[in-house]
Amino acid sequence: MEDQDERESIKVASEGVSRQFKTLINNDDLDSLKQLQHLILGRLQDSNAILSHFNDYSERCFAEVSGDFSRNTRLLKSMKTDLDYIFQKLRRIVVVSDVIEGHCYLPVCHDNWRKADIFCVTTQDLLSHK
């Protein structure tokens, strides 16, 4: 019984507060707010539809060109490897030719040096290039 009375008093109090709020708010203002909210909702739905269409289009375009991208990427990596090898050989030839022509001294090679750091030329290299 007390629970029922408490619910009834809460209902009466909330109706009273609701009536007081209704007197504070102009109905025309509420209608204009509703109209603006519907306008914004419509624009957001249109934007969402446009973005969804664009995402579908982008997905189709990417599917068309992704094979080309991966193939061209592999080709570029292969070309880079080939060019690195060619430039390494060219640098070695320049060093050997400079040593043969007497423009520079033969560099000293150590086991802990990498060939990328210095191009070591041995007597055997000189003999094999003559």
C-alpha cells in the first residue's frame, strides 16, 4: 500500500513539474526547434547516402587498380635491386680503373668491412679486369 501511495505521489509531482515547464516554454519555439531538427536530420541522411555511394564507388575503383598497384610495386622493387647491382658494379669498375690508371692507391681491405662501406680491390680483381 505504501508503495502504491509513493508511486502516486511521484506521478502527481512529475505532472506538476511538467505543467510548470510547459508554461516556461513557448509552443512556437518548440515547433521551430522540431522543424530545424527534421531539416538537419534530412541533411544528415542525404550526406550519409552520398558517402555510402562514394564508399561503394571507391571500393570498386580500388578493386580495379589494386592488381596493377601490386604488380607495379613488385616491378619497381625488382628494378631497384637491378639498379643497385648495376651501380655497385659501376663503382667497382671506377675504383679499379682509377687504380689501374694510377689516380688513387689500392684501399686496404679488412674482414669486418662490408662491401657497401668500401669497395675493396685486390690484386686478383685487377688481374681479372685487365
